[in-house]
Amino acid sequence: MNFTGSNILSVDQFDIDSIQTIFAIADRMQPYARRQKRTKVLDGAILGNLFFEPSTRTRVSFGTAFNLLGGEVRETTGMESSALAKGESLYDTARVLSSYSDVIAMRHPKSGAVAEFAEGSRVPVINGGDGANEHPTQALLDLYTIKKELAYHGHGVDGMHICMMGDLKFGRTVHSLSRLLAMYKDIRFTLISPRELAMPDSVLDVLANAGHHVTITDQVSGSSDADIVYQTRIQQERFTTPQEADLYRGKFRLNSEIYTKHYKPNTVIMHPLPRDSRAEANELDNDLNQNPNLAIFRQADNGVLIRMALFALTLGVAEQVEKYECDVNWYSSKPSGY
Amino acid sequence: MNFTGSNILSVDQFDIDSIQTIFAIADRMQPYARRQKRTKVLDGAILGNLFFEPSTRTRVSFGTAFNLLGGEVRETTGMESSALAKGESLYDTARVLSSYSDVIAMRHPKSGAVAEFAEGSRVPVINGGDGANEHPTQALLDLYTIKKELAYHGHGVDGMHICMMGDLKFGRTVHSLSRLLAMYKDIRFTLISPRELAMPDSVLDVLANAGHHVTITDQVSGSSDADIVYQTRIQQERFTTPQEADLYRGKFRLNSEIYTKHYKPNTVIMHPLPRDSRAEANELDNDLNQNPNLAIFRQADNGVLIRMALFALTLGVAEQVEKYECDVNWYSSKPSGY
Amino acid sequence: MNFTGSNILSVDQFDIDSIQTIFAIADRMQPYARRQKRTKVLDGAILGNLFFEPSTRTRVSFGTAFNLLGGEVRETTGMESSALAKGESLYDTARVLSSYSDVIAMRHPKSGAVAEFAEGSRVPVINGGDGANEHPTQALLDLYTIKKELAYHGHGVDGMHICMMGDLKFGRTVHSLSRLLAMYKDIRFTLISPRELAMPDSVLDVLANAGHHVTITDQVSGSSDADIVYQTRIQQERFTTPQEADLYRGKFRLNSEIYTKHYKPNTVIMHPLPRDSRAEANELDNDLNQNPNLAIFRQADNGVLIRMALFALTLGVAEQVEKYECDVNWYSSKPSGY
């Protein structure tokens, strides 16, 4: 696809080539994000960061990505109670707000709202999550993380084995990631969840049609050669009774003991964050925090790189980033990561 | 008037010369707002964007205008519940907050609050709306839009015919605009509203004293040679019963059919936005969206130019804008407008 | 102490030398804050301004300080309801959010939360107030103001006489300031408060151990040779009955008449702000607003200098500030202060 001037609304708009393009640019963003140097390629450009639903991490990640390219950020948070109460259409909102920036990142609680907004917008729109529908930058950063983590261990994405665990029914993240992974070859998916929270057929069909090998189970055991374990949250309100939820929650927990028992030494641990760290959560325990295979914070770091790449591509400056490079003259101790 | 270091609080502080000055600077801001080039004339300057009442459009428009001149924006939104509860005066708030910026744009729900704040401020203050009182940048962008739209059709403001329609009693916008238009010559005003929502005598007196020709009616017909139709919202709560409001609302509706029937082909359509686009609104229909005479989004665009001009004037850099010019190196598809 | 890369969490981490270092840098920040010139030493750096509890003044002061050094600000305000409800730990929040900036300023309603966050952070964290615990930049700006005000009158901090008045029990400000002042020599403290709101023993012990002279009283009279009177708020809810509070409030009021009667002509008046300016407040009256000894707004100005100094020190650029200097080309009428 030609990125310049395009909207980024759904993972479905990417083919394997466009993903490779995004990842290649993301790789080149690393020295700027790690403060080895900086770039002013978007000096003077303005991001409209429109978060009609709160999401501190995603919002700040987009804003920081734009700042790292040298641009300015104008921000809106919270539902637009006043204009909504006055009955303004998303089309009108888009016509007006898009005249205030060069590119827009937008989150909205309603499925389809970002695409509807994009129709009225005069500048490219990047979807930062629209309800239960799509969150393409999260899917891209997850895939990018998988690719980098596996590369560190000398593997590629083709032929790998990934376990997805927890609530696979309502987790927007694992659906989009699965659709992206489907474009690769010979992947083994082990999908571990309570039966009530199994991966939807629509996603399973995509994986089957692409010829991947899928195992569906409610048992953690049996995935000892997984390269990646992608843990998600199990939410109590999805079950008939809280007791039932608690039963399941304990079963799909990941902690140091369970990890050592069920997985091979270098299995990479991922999670979309935020994770529930309360004692009763039984989700992904803090005793794994010092485990080098815990990739959850590298995921967050990679999110900045992916968003930088998408801004550079949609604004057509990907090839000029190095041209506007300059030195970093302040103290920095950013970790070097993988 | 000498703009450098001055507050912009009310339309009453302008004479025809100062308006011409603002508009001449606004014209010169167009290439920067349309991204043909950019300027760093206010690189390093700080705008304090204080919105003690929510108004996404106006807030972002001010912030973007400052960014487009190269400056930084520090923002405050929402009522200052904590400090207010502690009984802080507007004078104290102004003394403190004005030390954090080079110029302030401020909106406040209370009439007169911005002027009161300005007395304590150590930097120029631009009124972004203070309750039912004033919203001078809106009035200026409306007048600027009228001037540009008419110029496109080969006319001037003197001698034109403008219809103002809807709620003319509570609409701050049409009052301020009328006071500005009063400074021009031989304008015909057709003021269309329910009798309960007629233009106040104070405004009518200003128009009469300046020798303009005013027709007051509750009928849409009879204004077929209008150059401008300025539509406003009719709010249900202004009437004794909802039924009465609905009756009126239908009557003052503007849609493609009504426009074609009652107005000449090039009558410019304006509205202060946001407009109510719900089916039952009967205000300004979406079927006019593709009509080239619909100027409502050009109004929003012009708001950025007017605010850029006011910042440049109050900070004394209007003559240096071109000196700090540089190239835009990213993709842009901003419409060229009129 | 070595500031580069360090957190600023508590006044207890400073010795007299490190305070002198901060103040020396703050002095050098003055021409930039007063707009005689500007600096781009932190051009491209990003401040994460995380205010999990509202505080407009402190938040904007940190943001402005960073802008004045040339940097960008990414901001978060309000409690993180979503992530908290999902049970995210402060450690996780810190791991993620610290990857989005070069330095963090943080306020949190819970005592100890900023220090806990700092343990997970990958960049230096500056405490902007954590509940009843610490607010080190306020204590530093108070001490810096005392030093500058006394220097203007030809005195030093050693040997001075300071009155602290009002609620000395719950006022975080006066506790931290007292602990900083304890490092100087031969200071006379007159602590004026209702008995119910007396200075805690923990603070009194620090002052006694350092050999300072402390007088505890509930009478305003008898402090006529004070160099500084530091007024604080008396809050009604601290008393058994509102009537009792009103009784006290009147007694510890400071206005022009009381000032003239009880203090020598050049006694400097300070207050942590915001002050209660309502007629019934009886706190610090507006009739002192034109008195040149009223230093309350200079305190706010000095806060920007202190925060600039701390950013420059923690990011290791204090010695490069002048190197990145440039001209201010816009209108400015910032007062010259003392």
C-alpha cells in the first residue's frame, strides 16, 4: 500500500509487504527513541491527539512518538459532552478538528466511530482504538515485539509456536494479532481459555484458511515448546458467578513456578497491559518481573517505535528522518533492550 | 489602536482601522495555516491556554494558531475546583498563572471574568468567551469570513444584505457580529426569528444609529436577494412548551430545498457551529454539505487565521512572520479554500 | 549530591551544598524566565508531567519551566481510574510511562506514591507533592524566596527571625521549610498558632537539635522584629465547631493595619498560595496587595526558576544552558522583581 496521506484504520488493510515496510521504519526509529540521537523531521507539524475515551498509555505513546519526530501535539481528552449534547455529527467534528492539525490519532468508545470520523477528516487519521472493533497499532506492536524477540533467539515468525491464554473471546488484542499472524507461514497456535471464553469462529476460520495449525484447550499443560506465551486478562463480569471466575482465574495464572514447570527456558512472555497486580488477580505475577523473557515492557517501548513509523509513513517523511538528525545533549539512561 | 501588549477583551475596542489591520495580518497567515510554508516567529514563546469552561473547538483553535507561529502551549481545562473552593480571587489566579506564559487565551463561564482576570495579568489576555458576555474572536472570524466570501463574488461588506435567522435574543454571536458590521456602510439586515427570540433593542439601536436598514420578521420569505444567511440554533428550553419550540424550529430550518426556493444561487450560508445534525433538529441540514456556498467549515478555518493574527499583533511580531519562514517537508493536502 | 540522573523526592536528601548548587543555577535561570533571552538547551527533550491529583499552579509551573529550557511536555491529569480499576501497580505504571519521556514530574494523592513510582521509573522523577508527605520544590522555592528577599534588604538567612503563623500542624509547607532552614545557623523561629494546630514535635526536635531559638505562642504580638512572616491557611474543618475556627481565624489574620502595628516596615510577607480572598476569610487581606513587602507572587515566580534548575541538574545540562542561548523577538513586559 501507499502510506502517504492514508488513514490507518484496521489491520485488514495491511499485506505482508506493508507490514515489512512499517517494521523496517520502526527499526530505524530506535536510536531516536533510545536517545542516542534525535531528529527534527516533523519540526512544526501538529498532531491532533483526540482521545474521546480515556487511555493514558496509548495517548501518551502517540504524543511522545510525535514529539520524538520533532512535532507538536494538541490534545483532547474525554467525551465531548457539550458538542454531543448539541447533536454535532462526527462528520462535522472531523471537518472542524482536522483543520487544526496535520495528522490525527483518535480513540473513541464506539465501534466504527474512527472510520466515520476519517471520512470527514482532511488529514490522515490513525485509529487508536474504537470500542470492541479495532486497535491496529496494538496489533502491530505485538507482532513487531514477537518478531524482535524471536530474532534475538535466532528464529523467525514463520514456523513458530504461540500460546494465547485467558479471555480469547472478548480480547480485541488477540483477535487482531491472530489476523496479522495469519499472513505468515506454518504457525502453531495453542489457544488456552475457559470454554465460555474461547476464540471466536471468525478468527479460527482465518487461521484455518491460511493453513496454520490450531489447538484449542482449557489446559495449560502441553505447550512446553511454545516460543511465545501471550497472557490476557480474565474478567469476572464475563461469568455467571464470581466463584466460577475465580476458579478459572487461578487456572490460567502465570507465575515463576508455573512458567518454569510448563514452558521451555526462553519462552517469551507477553501481555497487552495493564496487568492486574493485586494479590487476588492470579494473572501474571510480579515474581516474573526480573525474568529476562518477560517482554511486557518492551512491548510498550515498541509501541512508540511503531507509532513513530506510522506517523513518518502517513506524512511521507520516512526517507528524510536521518537528514534532520541532531545530537542529544542531555543525560539519558534508556535501556538498550533487545 | 496599538495592539502590542494589549488585551483583546471586547469587540467594542476595535475601530474600522484596527479591524483592517487584523484582517490584513490574517490574510498573510494563510500560507502557514495551509502548510505551503511555516514560520518560527514565536519559537520559544508560551501560550497559557486557560479554558475554565469546556470548548474543544475554540481551545484547540487557539492552541493550533500558536503552534503554527512556532510557539508552545501550556493548557488548563475545567473549573479550578480546588483553588475556587479555597476562595482564591481571579486577581491572585492571574498574578500567578500569568507568570507562566507570554500571552493568555482564556474562556470562563462568568460574564466579565476574563476582564477581571486581565487586570491581574502581567501578559496580554485574549478573551475566548466569557459567559453570555463576549467572544470577540468569534465575531472577528465571522466578519472576516463574510468579507472573504463576498470578495470571492466580487462584492464588499458595504451595501450588502445579511439575513440572521433563528434565536437572535440569546445568541452572543449575532450580537457581537452586528456591532462589528455597524461600523460599515448601508448594510441591510433582515432579522428572522420567533417574536420571543427577537434581536435585543440594544443591538437594534446600534444598527439604527449607524444608519443601517433593518427589517424584523418571523417569515423566511422575502429575503431572496440576501448575500449572507447566518443561521443559528433554536433551543427548546427558551420556550414555554417543547411543542412551541418544535413549531418554530421547523419554520427556521435551512435545507437544500428551502435554500433553493428562498435564496439566490450564491447566497453564502454561515453558522457559528456546532450545528445539530440529528434528524429532528430542523436546523441546517446535511444535504447542503456539498453546496459550495456552505461556508461553515471555512469559518472554522478562518478562526485559526484570526487567532494567529491576534497573537502576532499582541506580541508585536506581525512584521517579522516572513523573516522566520521555513519549508514544510511533510505531506499535506489542506484544501485551498476561497 | 550528584544530581545527574537522580530523583528529587524529599527535602531530606539535600545538604547545604546541594541547596547552594540549586540556588546558583536558579539565579542563572532568571534572564530566561524574564524573557531577556531564551535557551534551547533541552530542545527535543520530553517531560512527562503526571498529575494524578489536580494542582493547576504546580502542574503549569513544571511544564513552563521545561518549555523555558526548550523542551516538550506530555501531560496526564486526574486519577487513572481505568488502570487503577484494573489493578495496575505503580511499578508497572512507572515502567511503561517512563519509557515515554526523559524526566518525570509527578503529583499523587497518596503519601509515598512518588517514591514507589520512582523505583520502577527508567528516568529521573521529581516529586511534585505526594499527599501529606513531601513537596520538595515548594520548600526549595520558599527558602530561595527568603534568601533573595533578605539579600535585597542586605541580610542573609543565618541569624534571621521568621514568624510562621496559622495552621502549623497540618501545613506540609511549613514542616518542609523548617527542616531546610534547620541547616542554617542561629535562626529565631516564632511559631504562632492555636494550640490545637501547633507545630509537631518531630519538627520542633529538628530545630532544637540544630540549636535554633524557637518561641511557641498563640499571640501575634511580640514579633515586631521579624524579618519574614509566613502566613498559612486555617481550615474550619480542623476544629470542633465552626465558631471556634472563626474565633481563631480572626486572630491570625494579616491585613494592612495589623501588619503596620505588629511588624517592622520591611518584614517580608509570604504565603504558600492559593490564599482565601473572600471577605470572611480573615487570612491575608487584599489591602496588602500593593505593599512591596508582599512576596507571595514572587514566590510563584521563583518556583519556575527552582524547577528549571532541578530539570537542568537532573538532566545534566546545567553547564550548557548559556551555550544554547538565543534572542527573544516578541514583546515582553515581565516585571523585573527583586
